[in-house]
Amino acid sequence: MKHCPIAKKCGSCQYIDIPYQKQLLEKKDYCTSLIQKCKLKGIKIEDVAGMENPYSYRNKIIISFNQKYEYGFYEENSHKIIPYKHCLLHEEESDRIITKIQSLFKKYRVSIYDDSKRKGLVRHILIRRAMETNQTMIVLVCTESVFPGSKNFCNELVKSFSSIKTIVLNVNKRKTSIVLGNEEKLLYGKGFVVDKLCGLSFKISASSFYQINHKQCEQLYKKLLSLLSLKGSEVVVDAYCGIGTIGMLVAKNVKQVIGIEKNQEAVMDAVNNAKHNEIGNIFFICGDATDYMNQLVTKKKNVDIIILDPPRIGSTKEFMDAVKKLNVKQVVYVSCDPNSLIRDMQYFKTLGYQTDVLYPYDMFPHTKHVECISLLSKKK
């Protein structure tokens, strides 16, 4: 067990001072208590699938600076920076890059955004790491589309780290806590990195969803494939599909996959990923998952399997109603929040879909969060 000197101020790693095996038991107990509270009987909670080394797993980090060029995380429930030197959840490469960015900010006297005055240029630094291919993306989140001295800044940064393949300027002028804006400007490279996952290659852009923990993600997706009973003739809908990771893994074992995702940039990545991996039986729709499901109902589309990996708030009743109307036989639900998952499982049960096993995965070691997956089957 390792000690973090800023854990109490940062507030992100609620379990960092608890032995790892006890963390896993706490998370299982939490899932069990939710099941009992909601009176969902007959559901077994498997042991939480943990990591051999539960450190240095984050492939995406977001860092902010203060006016003294100190970098760190926001103190819980505030915009005060808690400086750090090395985060136990980060790869060393990520923290070395942040340290170099700090020195370059000082050298070029880069203006740091002051939240209280609503003035300054740089709001955040986002780093994405493709860990299997050792490729790094740097995203400078700024209030303007012009970064003075960006050419020299990028040249020095790239010379210092061979893993850096692209640097993107993201413009965010909004007065909110949302990190990324909608406008992007390419400063170096192609604007994306490429990672390998379960034998396939995936292009990842700045705003695309990609699981933060690569090793645990692979284990979770292998479990997903093992839960499905496939004959090769199925039509599958991959809802909230992001850059298409799950759908493409399933595609080789079924007739057709339809991916639904409302993030346009992620859909573009998904289309390119399918082409790159030479997967011809998958196509993607840019739109709202619930709206598209209702369209499938109107068209009386034949759908055999639904895979959904919704945001933390879960899915919608209208989406689940459409599942029933389509007479789908199997539903695989992946969730980053057991609360919304179990709420939706309750509603699915009223529609005739139920499960007997919940599989928790420790996607976020040392935090209170736990990822879960479950197969819901239609009652015969």
C-alpha cells in the first residue's frame, strides 16, 4: 500500500489509504447493499475483478495551473489548485510531460486563466496516453484560438518526448466547469493517437470516449463477449458506442452491428477505426440513442442483441421500452455507476428482462467507483 500526501485535500482517491483487497470487498458490499435496497432478488454479486498492480493505470489526465505556475488538481468542491509532483494513478511519462510543460510555461510566460477574474489563456492541460503503442496526445485547453509562440513551444515539447505524436489547441470560452470546448486547432501531428485493444487498433481524438484503464477494459470486454450466446446470424445494436470499441469486437462473431453515438467526432473515429481494422459489417449512426431506438421500432427492424454502455446517469425508460418493442432476446448492460444500473435493471424487470449475476470490475482503483456488467435475458 502506497501513501499519497495530498489525498485528503484532493478528494479523488477516497480509498487510497485502505489496503487494496479491502477496497475490493468494500465495492462488492456496496453493490450488494444497492441490490438489497432495491429488493432485486436472486441476483448474485461476483467478487470484484481487481488489478495485480492497481497503480499508474490512468491513460487520461486533466491538470490545471495557478498563477505561480504550480500544477495540480482542484481541491474538492473548489477551484484551488492542490500542487503535486507525482500522482500514484498516473504513468511516470504523463507526470514528466506535465513537469516539462510547467518549465515551458514559465519560459514563455504563458498566461494562466484566473477563474475569479475570468482572464488568462490556459485553463487546463489534458494528456491522453495510448499505452500499448506508447503514443501521447497533448491538449492545451485555452480561452482563445491563438497560442503565442506555439511553434517553439511545441518543438521543444516534442523534442523532449518521442512519445508525443500530436498537440491540439482546444478553445473553451464557456463560464462552466466543462473542460473541453467545441473548437479545436491542430498545432502538431494528426490530431489523434492510435491504441491497440483486444487485438484491434483504435484512433482516439481529444473528446472521444475511451476507457481510462486499459488493462481492466480488456478484461471487461472479454467478459462481455463470453456472456453472449452467438450463432453468427445476429443483428446487434451497440448503443452509446463511443469510438466503436465494443461493437467492433463483437462484429466478427455476428451478421451486423449498428453503433449509435451522439458525439460527432467519436463517430468519425469509429468509422475510420472500422475501415482500418477491415470490419465491413458494422456501421455507425450519429444521434441520440433513444431517438434511434424508436426509429428502429417504427421501421420494425429485427434486432437480436442490445449492448449499452451509457453515461453515468444511465439510460432512459423510452430506450428500454424500445428494447421490449423490438423483442430483443439479450441485453448486455455495461455501467460506471451501480446506482443507475440497478435502477434501470428494476425497470427492465417490469419489461420482462432480468439477470441472475452482476460482475463488478475495479476500473478505478483507490476511488469509490466501480464498473459493472450484466446480461439481461428476456423471459420465455
